[in-house]
Amino acid sequence: MLRLAAALLFLSAIPAFASQCQQIAGDGEARIWRAALQPGEVRIRFLGHAALRIETDEGRAAVTDFFGYAGSGPAPDAVTMNHAHSTHWTPNPDPAIAHPLKGWGEGLEPARHWLQLDNLLIRNVTTDIRAGGSMERDGNSIFIFEYEGLCIGHLGHLHHLLDEGHYAEIGRLDVVMAPVDGGYTMSIPDMITVLKRVKARVVIPMHIFSDFALERFLAGMADEFAIVSEPADELVLSAMTLPDRPTIRVLRPVRAHSIYD
């Protein structure tokens, strides 16, 4: 209840029009990058591990759980980072990146981000992470990217089930990137619980360390989601081209990551 009350207070302090998604909810690579997007479209490319590059037709770009690799093209306008492990952040992001957004607070206050880049809005919702034998409060952020009516969420290094306060802050998600390692973040059943509650139209698995864990995840989601495995590392979509049936899109990472944590 405290989290829900805090979420309501936070939402009340922000103009209603600022977020379209918040609501109270019960080597061809360079060639690919240059390909034009239609108005309202975004390109999501799986760079590896938990890093995905999001590009808009306006030319804005952001990279999630940035560990130093941003893919092809200019430096992104913004990167988001989480510090559960060194493979989800870097202490020395490229100075060309105007907005390096940390998902954890560096004092008593949690991280709070609300960044408007043309029509792209980037904001966060904090969650806790395991730290030794206890939990670090607000040590992780779910980052949300809003563009032309499309709501994209990245769960980061999520370690626990979400409560109603979290769901209220998150609002609607049309696309969600979800860690499906089965243990380093959350168990497969718990992750399935979160995703079936979120009810996004597109789920992109990430943080994949074994075919076994991925197959368990897909089997547990198959009753409510179509499953599409892509022979490519990216997809292009917009609010108008979301699938009618909730769908899991399994992408191939651009760059394999060798550190399993």
C-alpha cells in the first residue's frame, strides 16, 4: 500500500500529458542501421546480454543496460544502466553520450529519471536487488521508453515479483524486454507471473544463458503467447503494427556475451 500511495503521489505531480503509457493498472549491420524508418516506427536491435538499441524514426537512439557496446551508428543520445553486475553498466561511458542514466541512487534517494528527447520519453521505476545476504532497496530500475503511443519496457536485473505500486508506476507496456536466465535474476515461474500480469503485446527474451532455460520459459508462456523465433537481431514496429495476439519474439544477439551473471 505504501508503494501504491507513493506511486499515486508521484503521478499526481507530473502533467497527465507527459506520459502516454502511465496508468493505474490492476556486417550488413551498418546498412541495416541506415535503413529509413516510417513515421512512428522504432527499431529494436538485440546487442547482447541485456543490451538492446532502440532507434526512432526521428533519429534518436538509446541503449539499455549499457556495458560499453552501443552497436553501429552514432553514439546513442542516452544509455540506461543497472549495477547488479558489471555486465549491465560501465563507470566510463563514452563522453559523446549526452545522457548516461543510472538505475540506482547514489545517496539516500532512489534514481528518478524523466528525460524528453523530441518525442521520445525515457523514465524509470525502481525495484530492489539482492546484495550479499540482503536486499539493496531501489538498486535496479525498470526503464520505460515511450514513443508515438508505443510503450517499451526493459526490466533490467529484476530480482522479485512486482507489487501494485510498481504496476501503477509502470502503466501500460506494449513491448517488454525480459531476463529469462531462470536464476541470476528471477525463477522462470516468477518471470512468467510478471509477464502475464503486464500483458504486453510483444515480449523479447534477453539475459539468456542456456537453451534449457529459454525453452522452459517459452513452454510456460505458450498458452497465452504466440512464439516467433527470428533469424535476425532486430525488429521494427510501431503502435499501429503491434500483433493482434501477444507474441514472444526471440531475437539473435548481434554480439555474444561471455560473462554469465
